[in-house]
Amino acid sequence: MVEDIKIKLGGLHCGNCVMKVQNKLRKISGVNNVVINLAKEEANVEYDPNITGFNAF
């Protein structure tokens, strides 16, 4: 089973900021995919709720 969550982010100014956040989120066990929209300052995270949950993000 896979779930998606949108996380509002603040303080992202450039592509380097996006890469840093994506890399951190992808290292969390159970995270399958991370897509960050710099203009909207939000992350879409696809994860397995049997392995991780919102508190890990």
C-alpha cells in the first residue's frame, strides 16, 4: 500500500535548496518518491505507511 502526502515548505530559494530537501526526504526508510515544486513551495511525498509516517517528515 502506498500513500501520498503534500507538505508545505518555506524558505526554498533555488534548485540547490530543492535538491537538499529531496535528498533528506528520500533517505527516510519507506519513502518511494519525492517531487518538490519550488514555485508552490510544497513537496509531494509517496511513502509506505507500514514503514514510515507523517512524523518522520
